[in-house]
Amino acid sequence: MSKTKKQKSAKPVAAKKPAPVNKSAAAAPTERDTGLPAPGTTIERLYKEKTYRVEVLEHGFRFDGREWRSLTAIAKEITKAPAISGPRFFGLAKPAAGKENAK
């Protein structure tokens, strides 16, 4: 008498539901930060004896012949600092509370 192993029947795998999509947000472009200058404005910053110019676009910035999504990315490129505030670097933001007298 030979014994055979019974094969387990495979259970159907339930597909994961896709994450809900906010259709109104996907259809509408992202809103501009109201703290930024108007599109077409040029922001200048003197850093280590060199002047850097950034043009404000409708949705982003132009610097060094390329388009950038944020001022922070541009500030990191200029300073090579791993963490820096782009708006603060370009003089568009006030220091954080309690930091104005820090040394």
C-alpha cells in the first residue's frame, strides 16, 4: 500500500486595494507658496564672495540653467550643506523662534 501526500489547495490571494486617490488634488496643480515672490522675480544671494541668482517660476525655480522644485534644493547645491532652509538662505523667511539671538 503506497501512501501519497495530498497537495494543499492554493487559497486565492486577495489583491491589495490601491490607495485612494484624491481626484481633486490630482487634477489641480499644486498651489504656490504665498510667501514666495511673484513668478518672474529674480532672487539674489551673495555667498562666499559669489552672487547667485534664482528666477522664480510659476511652479518652481530656475538656477544655473536648470529648473528646480525648491529653494532648499538650490541652497543645498550652493552650500553643500546636508540640511539647510532654502527660504532662510535666500532671506525670505524669518529665523525660528528663539534662534535670532543664537550664537
